[in-house]
Amino acid sequence: MTFTFTVTAADWWRIAPLVVLVGMALIVMLVDAVLPHEGERTKHSGPQNYTILPILAFVGVVGAIGTTIGLLLGGDQLEAFNGMLGSDQGTQLAYLIILSAAGLGILLSPPYLKRLQLVHQGEYYALMLLAAAGMMLLAAATSLLTVFLGIEMLSLALYILSGFIERRRASLESGMKYFLLSSFASAFLLYGLALTYGATNSTRFLDIASFAAHLHGAANGTAQVPILLIVALGLLTVGFAFKVSAIPFQAWTPDVYQGAPAPVTAFMSVGTKAAAMIAFGRLFGLVLLPFHDTWAPVIWAIAILTMVGGNIMAVVQTNVKRLLAYSSIAHAGYMLIGIVVGGTLGMSALLFYLACYTFLNLGAFGTISVLEGLDNGGSSANDLRGLWYRRPVVAGLLAFFLLALAGFPPMAGFAGKYYIFYAALAGGHPELLIIGVLASVLGMYYYLRVIATMFMEQTEEEKETLTLGTVPASPKVSESRRPARASGAARSTTATLSRGGAAVAVKPETRTAVVNSPLPTEAEEQDPARSLNWFAWTALVIAAIGTLAVGTVLPFWLVQLAQQAAPMMLK
């Protein structure tokens, strides 16, 4: 057996967005090394790092988006590197989705990192860019080898980012959980890829598709799938189901999403799901479509469990991060409908749903990140109680994104669900349409419950101040994520303290409390970060505009683009 590997300049142009991201990751680390630093060089980042490095990383993302648009308009749509990677329209649409998530995640990061005085800025943004490059590699994969390389590249970066806040046990725990469980799932996936190669004698998707079509045609549409391939399909299903947070492989998602830094959670909740879903759909919905009757019942059952189970488990959550984590699990179930339908219709519905999901989910997590910076809380129900009276703009944005996630028009969530449910009906699965609609109605309950908490409830302190006709005191103390221990004098003068530190009522003569904590006080955390809040607000504005645009102006054009792109993902 001989193998000839040739590389041309056209191959590099077809993966230009990946090259731009990896190159900018290296530049960010080099710039971080030469920027002035405060204190010991290896421990303390200078003030320039909090501005220059995110701008450089965002410029890299914008450059990658520009090259992707260039490929979309003028590319040859051919495979690169001897059939290892695709550069078709579907791949480029996936690039745009992942790059949008990466760009918004980067913009959310500077105030968050500054507020917690986190160091190693260069490593953080370089890992964000490399994780995005791994996601793009997975979405572009047209070979079993590059599927595994893409998954490992994105996972290694996200392991570190999830546990980036080394002084918070929840962050370290989320990184360790993600590492252990993801490694276990990757073993299933790798074994499935190896058995697929053993059954089909090829790693290229085109060759595997030819094998499946030949076997299916030779038996007049009633081909017996080889036992080795059936085992491989089972292992692949386990591996991909873990990556997309499908039930019953979702247990890691709420813990990791809650413990990881909020910008990282926002980024990975969209980027990882988009990359894994597209690779999952390309392999099952297109390459192995001739064996649809073999694998579809399993994916059908997982889709129903994920839609229903994700929404049911979200109902009982009091922490908003965990609620959004279970919400993302439910949305993964809606996306799996596209894979069950398969073919051009299913893949086009999946691509369009991902385009809609990107902005609204990033906006929801991004709003929680901004609220954490403003109130040093924002994750529990108590933190959100009466938020409209304290932070009306933040409350309005969070309500907007929650309504979009619930599927209310004219936001993008409605357009995405409409098309995915249409695909279920047109693809011969009306039962998925009915179950999906009922699950969406259940989802509206917990989204509206959070909105009601923000707009229709008040904290005890706010009720007291409104009754007395006084202005509530500005928050000075927070118990959120901090082992606070106030002195006896301070405890005696403090009237009440909300759980998330959103409102504090104290006697007029006492407005501070002594807190024995290894972490800086809230004032020390927030004041330096306020000058960087424009980064996060820019991300939220972009997410809000994208949510409206994809739901009103762009859906018809995006649907047509997805319909054109889907059949080209296997050429």
C-alpha cells in the first residue's frame, strides 16, 4: 500500500482562517512577554495587558472572519490536504459561527479578569484562540483523523480555561471534572473511529460514504451493516453525545458551566456545541446516511431524552448558570432533530439553528458575566431578585436574551425552532415536532420565572427603603464566592445582607464591614475594572443586534445559504 501526501499553496488558502488564528495566538504570547509588568515579572501583569492583549486577540478573530468571508465568496470549495479538511460553504458557515462565539467571549473577558486580578493574560487569550482553532478544525474535518485532532485541540485548551481561576475551588473542580470525563469520552470516540476505519478500510469521509452507498446499493436498499461498524457507531454516538451535552451524558455540563469563568462558559457553551454538532451531523447525517435505519433510532431516543430531560431539570434550578446549562442541554436536543432527519434538509436546519443559537446564548451568559462584575453576584435567584430596580439595563438585556432562548418572536430563537421543527415534520418525524413544541412550552416556564424574579419581586432591603422613603445604601460587602467573616462590631451594625451582595442595608454611621479574606475587597475588585466595562457592553450590544437580525432580517438568506451549503459538505 502506497500513500502520497502533497501540499500546495491552495491548501493553505483553504484553511486561511485557521492559520490566522494560530498565528495571532503566537503573536499574543510574544507581545505579552515584552509588555511592561508590575512587580515580579512572572506573577503580576501590567495594566497594558488588560487592554492590548484582548484587542490583539479580537483583531485575530476579525481577520479570521474576513478570510472566511473571502473563502465564502471566492473560494474553490475543494478539500484541503489530501481530503483531511473541507473548505465548502457549510464549513465556512461553521467558521463564522465559531468565530462569532470566540470574538464575543474575548470581549467579555477583560473586565472579568481585571476584577479578579487574574494574571497570565497572554496565556488566557492564546488559549481562547487555540480553542477556537480546534473547534474550526473539528467542524472542517473530512477525515476520521482530523475529527480526533480537532476534539483534542479544543479540549486541551478548555481544560485549562475552565480551571483558570486557581484560587477558586469551584473553578479548579470544573477543570478537573471536564478533564476526567472528557478524556473518558474521547477514549470511546477514538475507539469508534478506529473501528470505523477497520470496517470501511478508510479514514476519509468520501471513501466511507462510497463504501456505505455501495453496500446499500448492492443489497437493493436492505444492506446488512457489518457488526464491526455497528459497534463503531455505538462508540461514536457515546463520544459525540458527551461533547454536545446530550442526555444521558450531560452530567458534567452544569458543574463545569457553573465553576468556569463566565466568559469561558459563554464561549464554550456555543463553540464546542457548534463544532461537535457539525462533525456529528456530517458523519452520521451525510456520510453514513445509507445506514440511517441502523443508527437513527438511537439518536431519536437521545434527542427526546435531551429535549425533555434538559427542560425538566432546568425547572428546579435556583442558580442561573446551572439553569442556562440545562437550557443548553435542551437546545442540544432540538439540534439533534436535524441529525435524526439527516440529509440536506436536516443539515441545513442544524446549521441555521446554530447560527441563531450563537448570539442569544452568548448574550445570556454574557449578561450574567457583566452582572457578576457589577454586583459581585448574579448567579443565584436572590441575586436577581429586584434586579430591575437596581440595574434596569442589565435586567432588560437578560430578559431579552431569555425570551429569545424561549423562542418568542421576533428574536432568533423563534426562527431557529421554527425551521428545525419544520425539518422534523418534512423529514417524516412528526412525533419529534410534537415533543419539541411541548418541551419548548415547558422551557418558557423557567425563563419567565427568572424574568418575574427580576421585575416583579424585591429584596427585603428594597422593601424597607421604599417603605421608609429612603435611598438604599450602595453595596460595600459581598458574601458571593468569598469566605467572609465580619468582626463583632461590624456584625452588630449590619442590618441585612443579600446573598449575592446586590444590596446592603446598614445603619447610617456604618457603611463598611471588616472582612477577613485572602481576596481583595469588592471595591478593590470593581474600581479598576470599570474602565474596561466597555469591552463587555460592546459584546452584549453585538449579541443583541445579532439576535434581532438573525430573527428578522437575515433568516431567509441564511436558510438559503444553509440549504446550498448542506449538500456540499460531502463533496
